Amino acid sequence: QDPAARRQLADAKTLAAHIAAGDEYGALALLAGYEKDKPGARQLLALLCSVCAWALRDDAAPLPPALAAQVLPLAQTASQQLRANVSPKLALTVCAMHCCAASLS
């Protein structure tokens, strides 16, 4: 696996941990690094979806299963928005806010 792919996987796990903790600032700060890299942002969201799927099957994942079930469609929606040419900053910010809000409910 190349270093960039390893970094993105690590970022996806870190993002999941921020979401699980309700750490909106941490999630927004991490995602800010992807605002000018739309393909990278889509890949990160795909990896976040994979982390969510992992959480639905395994309690050792960085997200509780109930939260993963809420985050998965939010990440998918943000990815679709990026494909539809929505501003990456807007799509990623809204995604982080909704995901972290879900962790607090």
C-alpha cells in the first residue's frame, strides 16, 4: 500500500474517532485538509463508509454500531454532493457537523 493510501486510511479512522467523541472541531480541522482535493475527499468519505461498515460488524471499530448506522448515509450524501459539483468546503463542513451532532444525540 502506498503512503498516501495509508495516510487516508489513518485519516478516516481519526475522523471516525473525532465523530465518536463529538469533536466537531477535530473533524472540521481534518476535513479542511481535503477541501482543495475533491478526489481525495471522495476517497476519504469512501473510507469513512468502510469504517462505518466495519463498525456494524465488529465492536472493535472506532465507532459504536448505532452511530455508524447514522454516519454512513451522511458520508454517502457528502460524497454524492462532491460528485454533483457542490463546494467541497460546504459539503465536508455540513457532513462533519451532522456526523458530530449524531454522536451527541
